[in-house]
Amino acid sequence: MRVVIDAELCQGQGRCFSIAPTVFGFDELGSGVVLGEGRLDEVTATQARLAQANCPEHAIFIEE
């Protein structure tokens, strides 16, 4: 399972890295980025799903 952020949709609200700082970070412009390769285990998958549900731009996608 992997998580990705669509950079074109992301407006840098910051909810993803506030909710799941071990999964998401931010770039020099404040837009969300996935840390590492975006691979998820049980714990990080739960955090990523919560961030996905709270993303106002719906820019977070989880690939099963």
C-alpha cells in the first residue's frame, strides 16, 4: 500500500503533515509531500487515511 499527493491539487493547507507527520512533510513552498517512498504499514495507513479524509482539496490518494 502506498500514499501519494497530487501536487496540482494540493494548496498547502497543512492538515496532512499536522495529522500524520511520520507520513507527510512539506516542501519549500509549504505544499504537502509524502516522506520516503510512501509505503504504508498498519499504523501509517491509519494515519494516512485520516489525513486523506481531512484534506480539503482531496489531494491525497492511497493505492492499495
